[in-house]
Amino acid sequence: MADLSDVEAALSEFALSVVYANGLGAPSLTGKPTRVYRGWPVRGALDRDLELGIVNISVFAVPGATRNTTRWGTTVHTSVGRPSLTVAVTGTSAMFGGAGGAGQLAGLLIDGQPFVHRLQDGDTAALVAAVLAETIRRTRACWLSGTNLDVPGAAGMQGRVTADANVLTEWCRQEQRFRVSVWCSDPGSRDRVCSMIGSAFAAQSFLVLADGTAGHVRYRSTVSIDDGQDAHLYRRDLLFDVEYGTTSVQSVASMLFGDLQTDDIDIYA
């Protein structure tokens, strides 16, 4: 699900990707070691970093700066996954292939009767064929050879594999203000870092969150803090408003064969 912590994490990761555009194994684009983290810095640790010339970038949600922006009721979005297992039916024979794994349904529809297996972690194509063959044998003959099974005498046979669908529900939307603070030991470093991440954020209208949704980013203001109390601390705050949805994600099984009728009883498989 997406919440305030996910937005803070996305802002932190984006700032880190700007400063270390060539990867964490390469020097930062500012030429100084840089830490990027969520929350307010601890003063003792910050003082030690500043003495060593290490730049700190903190991301913090501004207390009380939240606005409800819900415009409509609960919305639901469904995305169907792609199965990695395959099945091919020729006449009375079915051949399974591909990769198994949890989150998939495999089934055969034989003369209108469904036989279904939900895959677990570690299930292979051969195991799926064996499980279905064992289930079919409870009612009729079935021959198994590796990943192939044959149902002699079957008048009609279909095979299908589906993957679970992800159902994302957005319960509400809100706009939260975030403070991206740059802490440096000299004004030149502060100006370079702020110019770099400020330009990058200005060109970034949306941030992808952990649940796959996006938060809309809008620049709000900039505040420089040079009050003279600490000659080795130069700070600038970049404030952004991010609108995002509070969501939850649920995995649900997909239908294999639809509405079947056996002895006047509806069966959904």
C-alpha cells in the first residue's frame, strides 16, 4: 500500500539518484560524499559529517501541512498477470511447459468437467501434470508421461493457465508537504547540491511509489538558513507538495473456464 512513508522513500531515492547519477560506486556529481535519508538528522552525527565535509540531505514530512484532495469515491484498478506456465492440448493429450511457481492456476476442461490445480512455490510443469492426472483418475482413465497426460475417450478437452490479478483500491487522496533539506559545511557545496536536485525535481512531475501508483510533485518554496549560530553549517530547504493516493493491493485468482453447468448446478472454475 502507499502511504506517507512510501512518498518519503521515493523522494529520498530520487534525490540519491540525482546526486549519484553514475551509481553509488562512483563519486557523487557534487564531488563530495553525500548521505540521503528520511527524517530529521541527529545533531551529533550531523556535526561529525560536516567536519568531514560530508553532505547530508534529509527528507521530512512537514507536520500539519496535509490537505484532503479526495475528489471521488473509492476506485478500484485491476491488472491481470501473465502466467509463466503453458499448456497445449492436441486431441485427448495435454502438454505442460514453461515455468511453474505460485500465483497461477492450471486446469483442464474435459467433456465439460473442470480439473484445476493452484500452483505453489516450487511447482514445476511435470508436477502440475502429475497432480492433474491424479485428480482426473478419480473419475476416469488418464495416462501420464513426464509433462504430458492423455485422457483416452475424451470427446472434448481444453487446457488453460491463468495468473492471479492484482486489485489496487484507492481509498482516498491527500496532498502532503515535504521538506528536502541540504546540510553542508560550506555555502558553495550547498549551492551546487541545491541547484542540482532543485532542477531535477522541477523536471519531475510524478514520482513512482512502491505500489506502482504515482505521486504528483509540485515545487512550493525555498528557504536558506544562515543564521550565524554555527559557522560550519549551511542549510537550504526545498519544499514540495506531493499529492498521492492511500491504497491497498490484493491478489485474487483469475477465472479459468467461466460459468459451467453440470447436473443443473452452476460451477465457476
